[in-house]
Amino acid sequence: MLCAIFFVFQVETSDELGRYLVAVRDLSPGELVLTEKPIVFAPKTMPDPEAQMPCVGCYKPVFTDVGERCAKCGWPVCSGNCPGLTDPRHHGVECEILSARPECVLDEMADYYRHDALLPLRCILLQKTEPEKWKCIMQMQSHMECRTPGSEAYDEANEFIVEYLLENFIKKLDKSVKDKYLPEVSKDLIHKICGIIDTNALEIRLPDGSELQALYANTCILEHSCIPNTKHTFNHSTEDKSDLYRITVKVVVPVMKDQHITTMYSHALWGTQARRQHLKDTKYFSCKCPRCSDPSELGTFVSTMKCFGDGTNPCNGIHLPEDPLDDETDWACSECPVKVNNSQINMLISQMGEEVDNVLMMGGSVTMLENLLCRLSMFLHPNHYHLYSLKHSLVQLYGRQPSYMSEEILDKKIKMCRDLIQITITLDPGNARLSLYSSVLQHELHSALILKAKKVNSNGTFKTVEEIMPLAIEAKTCIESALEVLKDDLEETSGRRLYDVIKESQKEFEKFCKEKNLSL
């Protein structure tokens, strides 16, 4: 059922971390840590379920109002002939339970067909269909001590999953069906399964835009770190359908013997406060990794604010948390005695984050992005993660619109790209989490360098080979780096599309070098 390369790690246990993996020898980038098939998987609800839902057999998005329905249970499907409808790993077994509510509806579909309830149901069905997998799931951490009645996690699971499954399906089952598939099922059991899923499940983005959640026996033991030393990928396309969604975990930076093998359960471009709060809310632990413990976040200052002095005297200092592992810490200035309490910092950062999100969601123009960047730069360190987001969008617009092609703009773009690349490499040296961000930045830097090389000088003359050469050398390094960091993302649709775009740029670059007789 499960496959893992156990000779590179051993499982250890502590009161603080629970189970975790430790390297039994020195490991080099690219080495395989483990690979295994999922125990169980199921589709997630799509972003706009009133418009589209995933087929319960193959997970392709289907139009909610006009799509076909499973002939037995009535759930949306891509086709009545979808092979997954009878496959026990997909819809085959759950259909027996879901058909306890035979009627179909066309109104309020998102409430009627709750796809997030399918993974808990598929887990519970394993107790009879595959007892070994069920036993494995029940050994996983659920953190039920934190999910007590009245807590947000408990109440949300109770309303949208537990009561939904019990009232609509399980309580309506014939005794023979219940005895066959669900001999032991209770409110407490479903709550525990919800806790196990929230704590351990991984998300799998499918090429067509839908997402799955899956549980893996060994991968779930991987410890979190905000500077992870592994990267995982999923098998989306395989001739052997039983191998679908196999996970592969590889080392991305050198790991020494006895060092913990880690992954990341948060966003690498969030600041420490945001990451730690997210991990507390979803994984029920307080991260104490080297990045979280460092007020400057490895010298990147991605959470840092500027100091405004004491109201009478200006200050050029920056505010850093005195103890980043303390949720109530004060933020002290590096130059003057002024301190700001944590709640004020959080309020300001949250407000700014909403502004950034709104502009990006609107597909902000250069003017909108520049105006917000200028305003927020008055309060934030130049490397702050809110400014990173704005700059990452800007560098994809500079040099691609006629009014933003001047040498001054290109120089501005080149500097932005170099600065963002340095932050990205520092926060994610192995491209475990930010490979797409990094590839885009390298590609945009390449493009800006070549545009600058093609620019006519201010005196009207064309650039000489000697002037072009340093730009071309750096551009070559950038385009090669842009492709290299995507090597593990080619199964992802976004990774493959970006790779193809960059390959075209590489061909154009080689053509340019040939025309200019550049020997690099």
C-alpha cells in the first residue's frame, strides 16, 4: 500500500514535536526522501461552487446548473460514463451512502452538494473497505484537545461536515447498508476525522483548476520549518491509475546527518506574525524555526516597519520585534527609544494587506501599483512582504507596455528584480516553495537586460559588442536559472506554461546573440 525510502531517515518522537523525521546520513539536493501513494483523497469545493463543481468521479470542473448527475446518488458528474463513478478509490463506495438522499436540486447547489464533506466520508468508509488504511489514519494527530465545542474549528466542522453527513445521509441509511459500510460511526468520530484532515491533509492542484485533499502515511510526519529542506511534487499523469497522486519528497538543500527533515505548511512570503498565527490556527503549534526566531527574518527585513520618531524628532530607524516568538512583544526602534505594541503593528499591517490584496485582485495598472507602493513605502521597509507583492507585479508590467520602455524604467525594473531575487533566494534557497516567483523574476530580469542591450544610446548610436556583452552574460545566466528552478514544477499546469514561455524567450535570446556575433 505504502512505499517509502526508509534508509535515508528514521522516525523519532518528542513531547513537543510528536513524530518527526531525522536524516540517518548526510543528504544532498535532489536525493529522494520518500515516495508513497495517498491513503485516501477527495475533491475540495471549488472557488465559485454555484458556477462550477468537481465531478465526483474524475474531479474535472463541471458547470453546476447544466452538468450531468450520477444516476444513483444525483451528485454532479462530467458524464454518466465517467470511470471514476464505479471505482472504489473515487466515487464507487461513497455513492452507496450519498444515494440515501436521492432527490436532486438546482437551487442553492453549494449548500446541497458539499464536496469538502467527501474526504471525511471516504476516510470513515475505509474502516470496512480497507482496514489497514483506516488503522493508519486513526494513528494520525487530530488535536481534538484544541477543537472543543465553541471553538471556531469545531463549530465550522460541526455545521458544514458532521451534521451535514449525519442528517442528510448516514441517519437515512438502511440498516443493511449501514452495517455493511459504517458499523461504527458517531458525531465524535467524524469530528476526529475532521481534525486529522485539517492537521495532516495536503492540497493537490489539478491541471484543470480543481483541487484535491489527500492523506499520506509518512509524509504527514514531516516537521514544519519556515525554511524547509525538502520539496514535494505529485504525480498527475500516469499509465498506472493506481499510482495517481503519488507524492515524491526530495531534498533541496544539503541536510546533515541527524538534522530534522522538514517541509512548510505556510506561505514563504508572509511575515513572521502572519505565518505563526496561521500555523497556530490550522496546525495548533507555535513555530520556533530559525526564521521565526530572528527579528530580521534572516536579514531580509520582510516584516519590518519604519520608525516615525517620537512626534517631535524624525527618525531613520526601523522597528523590529523584541521577541518575535512572543505574540505580545513590543516593537523597538533600531535608532531611538520609541516602542510600538504588537496590536498596533498587526492592525496597520492588516489594513495595508487589504489594500494590497484589493489592488492585485483588480488587476492593478502600473499607476495604481506605483501609487500604492509609494504610499506604503513611507511606512514599511523596502523589503516588506506587502511591497514585495506590489513590486513582483510591477516588474511584469515594466518593459511590456509602450509607455514603460524607457531606459530609466528598464533600470528601475532591473534593480527591482535583483532586489526581489535576493530576498527570494534568502527565504527559499532550495526553491521548495517559491520556484514560480523566482522563475518569473529571473525571466523578467533577463527580458529587461536584453531590452536595454537593444536600446539606442542617448547620442543616437547603437550599442557596441563591448557594451552589450555584460548585459548578455547576465541575461544568459538569468534565463538558465529561470528554467532550472522550474525542473520540479513541470507536472503543474502553471509551471509547464511558464517553462514553455521561458523556452521561447531563450530561443529569441540565442537568435539575438547570433545576430550580434556574441560568443558567451
